[in-house]
Amino acid sequence: MDVPETTVDWRSKGFWLPDGERPASWYAADRPGLFEGGFTWPLLTLRQSAALHNIELMAAYSRRHDIEFAPHAKTTMAPGLIAAQLSAGAWGMTVATPNQALVLHRLGVPRVFIANEVLDPVALRWLATAPDFEVYLQVDSLAGVAAAAAVPAGRLRVFVELGHAGGRTGARSLDELHAVASAVNGAPRLSLAGVTGYEGQLPDVASVDAFLDLLAAGVTRLKDLLPAEPLVSAGGSAWFDRVVARLSGLRVLLRSGASVSHDDGFYRERTPFRRVPGEGPLTAALELWAQVISTPEPGLAIVGMGKRDAPFDEGLPVVYEVRRAGPSPSPDGMTVTRMNDHHTYLATGSSPLTPGDLIRFGISHPCTAFDKWRDIPVVDDDHRVVDVLHTYF
């Protein structure tokens, strides 16, 4: 795919360009320092070395276990990272909505899996006929099959989805799954490609393994309906090691998306590489810089970032560094306690902070980080900007 050239201007949060604009390529050529006056705070950055490490690690993991990998693009919706994942050998990309599929089609991604049900006839008609585009979607009901089968032209490739009690989409029994698959095979404009499921909401190894075993049983149950070598898709970013273990012998399509940037919270604690450390580790690539704007009480600093800038749905940011002109205090004991739209409350412990100090935060849950930033500087290990990611949310 070709990554389109983008322009950074006054609309790009964190870039300080009050009077003009610059092509993203300027940053790659000039390599400005992050702290040399061309940026303002707060600012989300992506450390290039960490992201490239994560991309290659997951590509090597997929090769080692002989599985296909279609990382979930909804995490980043950033052409630069999508292109890097495809170049590393990804089978395709996963998305959650037809709009995201449209974005990736316009970016030139040739193969996309929509890991969701699609019932909108407008979107289905386009998906069935989009040129030079191999797209797959999920069905979990007879109503979903009927909606997809009603397209007047073209063809749709579909996975039948198995779910679990209390989860989100997916047929709740193998009997229901079989009925849906039979309906797909009876529809002239539908092709059955495989079976899919999502284990990410399950709480522990035992429940994940039980669900994946049921998914494998579903493949066996549908043997006479499926193609000779069906794809079996599963694997969020928390349990993909169990997917590999329990679906061994099947043609697995993994779709873990948070691995590209990892994080310092939710996935740091839940990554499969805590269970299989010899296969990892992933490295947190996102860093959020923000400035102390007030120290109104002993032990409290107010930082100029908030829910508009950092994810907060699966844990609050964590402090990693204080940057100032002179000797900097240790971040040990500093804890984010709550966030408003544009303010973060930081308990400073015994470390004194001063208005104007810069704080480097790690974030928790990258899936709600990228969407808050239109343009994201990519930095090297010396905090020089070497590229700019543009996001399409």
C-alpha cells in the first residue's frame, strides 16, 4: 500500500504551527528535537524502535506457529503502521466497521476482515462489489445471513461466528452455528470462508480454553459445510497464546491489534507474554508528554492533560519521567488519581514538582489513545521526530 503524504498544520494538536503548515516528510528530513520549540503540550508520541520491535515480534511469532496474522487496524487507523505490519508479512488487516473497511480500501489495503456483523444494506452492497478488495465479514443469525444475501450484485465472503454467554455477538450454541452456516451455503451470493469467535472478554485461562475448544468443535461440526481448508479466526491481544495452543492443527487467523504499540497498563498486565515469556516481550511505544500547570496544595500537582488526550477507560496514565532544566526529581511514588477533560490530578508523594515541569506518562489501553490525536510524532530514542503518523478516525 502507498502511505499518502499528509500535511501538519494548526489543526494538529501538539504541533506548534500558528501561521503555516508543513508536509509530514519535512519532519523525516529535518528531524527536529521534541523539546526545541516546534511542539506544545500535551503531546502523544510513538517511539519508533518500540513499534518496529513489536511489529517484527508478532510477525516472527506468527511464522513460528504457522498462523495467519491480520492485526486489528481499529487500534491505530494509522497508514504508516498498517503499511509496516503488511510489509512484515500480515495476511491482511482487521477492522470493526464498514467505514473502517472503506478507509483501508482507499489506502490500498488489499485484504480486510471485518470482525463484526454488518446488516446495513448500503454498506453490504458496496462490500460485495468493491473492486480489487478481498473483504470478509461475520454473521451470527439468520437475519444477518438474509441481509447479506440480499445484495443485488457481487459476492460476500463470510465467517459464521460463535459467541459465549454474557459476551457480545456470536451464536450461543453449535446448533445455532450450524443453522447459520447452512443458511450461508444456501445463499447464492455468499461464500462460507470459516468460523470465528472472540475470547477477549473471558476472565481466565480455563474459560478461554473451554470456549476455544467449543470453537474447534464447531469447525468439526461444520465440516461438510466449510471449504476444504477453512480459516478459524480468534485472538484478541490478551489470550492469543491460548488460541495458538487450543486451535493447533487448524488454519488460524489471529487478529490481535494492541500489540503494535502495547501499553503501560491494561495490556502490560494481560499480555500473553507474561505466561510465555520466552516468546516476547512486547514494548510500550506510546509516550504522553504533559506539563505541570499548578501545584496548589502540598502533595498535589495539576497537569495540563485530560480525558481529551489520554485513555482512561482501562486504567489511568502512569508517571515515568520528570524533565526540567536542572536536576529532576524521581517519579517514584507519583500517581495519577483522577482526570477531568483537560486536567490530571497527580499525587506527588515526597517528590516536589514545580509549575512548568514536563512529565512523561505511559498510557493504558492503546485502543482509546490513537483516536484522540489527528497527527502523532514518531520519535527516535533521542527524542528527535523522524516521522508523523496521521490517523483516520
